[in-house]
Amino acid sequence: MKTKNAIFLTLIFSLIFLSLEIIFSIFFIYNSNFHGPLTKIFISSSKSIEKKNIEGIKFNKLTNKMYPGTYLIGDVKYKINSKGFRGEEFENNNTKNCRIISFGGSITLGLSNAYPKILGEKIKNSGINCESLNFGMTAKSLNYIENLLINEAINYSPNIITIMTNRNATMYDSYGSSSVAPDIITNNFDYYIYKINKYLFSNIMTYRFIDLSHRRLVSWFYSDENKIPNPYNPKAFHLKKYFTSKYMNQIDNIVKFSKKNNIKVVLIKEAYYINPTYQKKISLLSKNQILEKLLAYNKEKTKDKTKMFWIYTNAILNKNLDEIKIKNPDIILVDPIDELYKQEKKINFTDDGSHLTDNGHQIISDKIFELVIDYLN
């Protein structure tokens, strides 16, 4: 009798769980274009393509990566390999025992050239047989990078990873989900909890829904002085806590996860060409001073408050990288900003001031190369 009851309860629980998974899988498809494991079983990959990428590259909603193929967009040729990343095909196994994976958004993805490719060529020219893979993905942020590293890229056994993500981290991650900063990994137990949490969040839609709902609920109780109006939509708010702790904790955990897996971490400060003279002045202030300016940016007597928002957020996140370097002296911190600002805008930046020209990518790769070559040797 007890056995029958146990079987019955197990079946009931399984049906309830399956029903919730179906409901929340549908919910995430329509609300965030995220496709969980159930969706991937029932939907063909070939039917899940959309032209979402700003470069015009087809994006596969099912894999959450670019669709393989060769694209000619303007004068730029993009080759997307079978794994959904820019560049040539590569094996899962790190057969050369020297592999660098570069994470980032559309800046890392690059235009006619990209710093991961230039970096790989420079390393090979120095006599070291090393792969440099470009995992840059348009409109993807630090949340995406963290999940990509833990759920996929770790299986490619990189020796070094590079991360550059300031603008996208602000644009996509600093809303309600920033209200709860993750605990920092301090021991083996924390490490395994961290891995389990990331697995469940990516694969169990019921868990994902509860987790996101909890974060959003907590964010509702933040006072107005902890909310930063979005420059494009005054009804939307970024949260102060993202810039004081969430971003730092998240990077810190990525660093600790990487160290557990014998991966060297390279963090890259991001340049945004808006008003270099004023930006250099702002960079001399403390993080708290810049944060005060950010919290009041929409009250400044300036015509373009949007530029002020980006100047302050970018400066704060770069300051956070300095603090992370102090806490984790083993990481490599690359700062190409002064070099990128030395010349007039059009030399190193495209018109938007965010994306880089070939010359800008060359500067980034040179800076990385200078700091990693001794480690590779």
C-alpha cells in the first residue's frame, strides 16, 4: 500500500512539474525569446531563426546564438561556424593546450576585423601555436556571458578568457534582476551551489520563473533614491545596487569559477567616445562621487542627459574592474582607454562612439598581447 501511494504521489508530482515546465517554457518564449530544454525537443532549430542581430546576421532563438553561415554585410564578411560563433571551425578538445576565448557584445564580434582574431595572429607570429576564439555576440551582456561560460564554453577547455561588457551590462542587466546581488564564492560548497544554480536557471523553467520573480519583487521595494531613470524610457529604472555590488559580485564569481578550472581571466576596460576631456576628468573621481552624479544625471542642466548617463555608468563599471583587480591580483586588467582617446574619434571609433574601427581593434589586441604573452611563454 505504501509503495502504491509513493508511486501515485510521484506521478502526481511529475505531472504537476511537467505542466509547470510547459507553462513557463511558453511564458519565456513569448516574454523573453528564451527557449528551454522542452522547447528544443519540440521545435526544429531551422524554424527558430530571426534577423535580430544589428549586423544583419541571422540569430537562432533556439540556440541563443548566431546561425551558421557566411554573411556579406556591406563590405564586411562574417563567417559563423557550426557552433554559432564568428570564425573558423574548432574542435571541442583543446588539442594545442593553448586556447583563448574572448567574450563580449558586438564590439568583440567586430566589423571587418576583430581584436580576438588580431590577437591570435600576433601570438602565432611570436612563435606560439595558440587558438584565439571570438565568442562576441551582439546585444548580449554579462548575464549571457556568465551562462555561456558555465554551460558551454567550459567544455572547450580555454586556458585564458577575456571579457569586455560594460555598455551591454548596463543596457540589459541593471534592471530588476540587479536587486539581488549573488553571494561571492568563498569555498567549495559555494562553488557547487553556484554551478547548480546556474544549471537550474538555464534548464528548469519553473526555477527560472521563481528566481526572476523573486528578484523583481525585491526590486519593487527599493526607494526612489536607489532608482536611476532610463534615459530612453523614464518609466523604466536601473538600480543603484547593480553598480555598487551586483556587477562586481558577478565578475568576482566568474573569476573564482575560472580559477577553479585553471583559467586565466583577462578583464578589459571599455571605452566609449563621447567627450574624452570630460570623461578623463570624471575618471579621476572616486566611484562614490561618480555614483552621486549618476543618481542625479537627469537633473543636470545639459541638453543631452543620455550622454551623461553613459559617461557615468561606463566610468563606474571601469572603477569596479579596478577594485576586482585589487581583490584578485592574479587576473589581468587591460586598460586601452587613454590609447583609444589619443587620436580623433574616426580613427579608432565608428560614428556611434562605442564600436571600434580596425585601428581600435588593433589597439585592444596590442594591449592584451603585451599582458598575456609572458603568461603564455
